[in-house]
Amino acid sequence: MHEAIVHLGYHKTATTWLQSHVFPHATSHDFLPRKTVQDAFLAPAGMHFCAQKASEVLALRGRNRPVLLSEENLSGYLHNGGLHGFLAPEVARRIKAVLPRARIVLFIRNQFDICRASYAQYVSGGGTWGQGRYFETARFVQGALKRPWKAPVFQFEHFEFDRLVAHYDALFGRENVHVYPYEWLRDRAALLARMEGDLGLALDELPMEQSRANASLGGAGLAAMRCVNLFSRQSVVNKDRIVDLPGSQVLRHGAKWLVGRMPGMNRRPARLTPRQRDRVASHYPDSNRRLMTLRDLPLEELGYPL
């Protein structure tokens, strides 16, 4: 019997590609729009969630097929540490209340790469800070801004994958929580075949090998966008600005489009600074070793910090 599938992210693990090129081709499940998933599980304020209303938003009654949900913010937003880690456990409770037998899907990624990609996404989304201030904001601010439960910022703890895996294991059972390294996408056909077998998922066609979403800007491209972003207050919270120009969002998106099509600015990929690379190397080994006790995953082979 097919069960509902809930894909939680994480951010920067090919979620856009899955949502655009894979899940819409499901023949075994009804793939629901992200907005519907957000309205059901994320929009209700902390003490306002109602499982029955969420079920109605998802229109679960009367369907001939189980639903397939994909929304990376279910695992928490990357630029605010998942609201200091409070959001993901509450979302898990909500999912359990609405879809108690769901199969849970989590994509993870080498923390060297996911942290670098997070910073690139921050700049692409309007950010102006350098890596030091983005990754270690508390060193640069005072008072209440140092407290992540008052002013949430990026937190390395957000990418301690073992904690969320263990939490979902406890709620849904280990056999229903499926963890896939992003790095397995190097062989897309093999990974999708594995997902079909694990999840009871059937696809009517496989995406083309060359299909790709959300390509990151290179090092020089990010530097250029940090300058452009000084003239807009959009769309990340933690940033500086000189002035918010009229039509600044259009300007920002136009500049991003232009910079992305200048090969010279994107030839050299963006990299973590030595300080941040050392921070990643020292922060995640314990978490990754705990994950390896939960799942038989070749994390060392895939370059995860151990």
C-alpha cells in the first residue's frame, strides 16, 4: 500500500530540482504545490495549529492517491538557524498529527559544501555581510542581538543532521525515515531508482541528465552582488544597506541575472574562508559519527567532516 511522502529538505540539497523535474512526474502520488504545504504546516502560528484544518488544506479526503509533499522549510530556514532550532520539532509534531504513516525523506549534504552554499544563497538573496559576520554574527553585535532566541541568525547547529533524523525516527519509526546524501546525485538514475524502491514512488519519466536548478554564483559574482545589495533592503533580514532604491528588487534580480551570465565573474567557485572551513571541520565530526550509528552511510567516503 502506498503511503504519503513528505520531503523536508534540507535547503541546498537539490530541492528545487526535485520539485521541478522529479516529483511532478509522480504517477503513484498526488504532488501538491509548495504553497499548499506551507499553508497547512507553516502558516499557523505556534499555538494555532489544528490538524483537522491542515488536513482540509491538503484536501486529503476523497483522493485516489496518497499525497507527495516537498517543502525545504519544513526542516527550518537556513539563514535563521531554523528559528534557533525550535521550528523543525514542532513541524514534525504537526506532520505526525496529519499524516501519521507518512514516509519521511531527508536529503543531507557535506557540511563544507552546504555551509558554502548557504552563504552563496544569502548573498544571492540580498545579503551584504562577509562570511565572518554571516556565520558568526554574535561576535559583531551587542545586547539582545547576541541571543539567537531573540534575533535568530545562521547557526552551525542547524546542519547537525543526526538530531533531526533521530527525532523523526522516534516519531515515525526508523523504517519510514529515508536519508539520502546529496552527493549520490552524481548518479541520478541510481538514486531515483533507489527512491522509487524505498518510497513506493513511481515516476512516468526521468529528468534529463543536464537539467539543473539554482546554479551558484562564483566568488567574484558574489562580491559584485554584495555591492548591488547595498541599495536594497530585500530580501534577507540580516544585512546592511545604503539606501532602498525604488524598484530595488527589480534592480537586484536584473543584476543577478547579468552577473550570472558573465563567465569571467563565475569561473572561480566561491569558497569558505580558512577560518570558516576550520570551524566546519571542528563542529560537525561528532554529529556525523552519530548519524553513522543511525544510518549505514559512507560519510567519510563522501567527504563529510569526521
